[in-house]
Amino acid sequence: MTDQHLVEALARDNAAEDAGMHGDDRTTCWTHQCWASDCADDPMHTNPSALR
Ligand SMILES: [Zn+2]
């Protein structure tokens, strides 16, 4: 699910992170292309080793 507001927020977070913002301060998730709060419980975030 993608809406224009989310697309803009993703771009804003990417720019902020490039400028030095900590990844934890993102309001969106680049990996899932969604709001960070929508995927905070995803195993990838709660257990990063699940990536491998
Ligand atoms: Zn995510």
C-alpha cells in the first residue's frame, strides 16, 4: 500500500538520514516502504539476524 504522503515521507527520511539522522529516528521504513510504526513488530526489525 502506497500513498503520496508516504512516498514523500520516505524521501524526507532518506534525505535526513543522509544528513546524519539516526535510522531509529525515521518515521518510515525504507525496507518495507511503509510507516515505521506499521512494521515495528516485523522479525527483521526485532531480530535483525533473521535477515540471514
Ligand atoms: Zn520495516
